[in-house]
Amino acid sequence: FNMAIDKNQASSVLKLCKKYQPETKEAKKARLMEMAKAKKDGEEVKSKKPQVLKYGLNHVTTLVENKMAKLVIIAHDVDPIELVCWLPALCRKKDVPYCIIKG
């Protein structure tokens, strides 16, 4: 885990992550209320769930195994390191791009 991406790449990856951060509870509630109101008025509702980042070791592992992950970002300072040391090998095996990021 000493081959992390440089600071410029890391900042662009983090900007991308910020764009896809999960919606807050208030935003989700407002979206669902708006959808329910439109449905109540008789309008046809065509609202998809927004695309967001997925996180958590078990969830990301499942996504990589099913080849549904587009990019895996791994933190370099995970403690204990044994939790994620096998993840790059799995990503290589399943042809999923990954990067190791500092900070």
C-alpha cells in the first residue's frame, strides 16, 4: 500500500466522490414526498434512485465479485491492513479498476 496515487489525482478523485455522495435523510424524504404527491395527483412518476457511492467492505466486495463496481478506492491507512490487503488482487482478477489513496 505504498503505491498510492499522487495528490493531483487524489484531489480529482475526491471531487468526483463528492459529486456522487449519498443523499441526506432530509433530501431523501423530500424526494419521496414529492414523488408521493405527484402520484397522488394522478401524474405518472418516472423517478429513479440517484446514483451514489457505495461504501463498506462487504458491500464493495459483493459489487466487485458481481462485476458491478466501476472503480474501487482503497484507503492506505486501514488498520488492521489485513482487512483490505486482498482487495487489489480481487479487483485485478475481476478486471475492476482500483486505486489506493492517502489521506
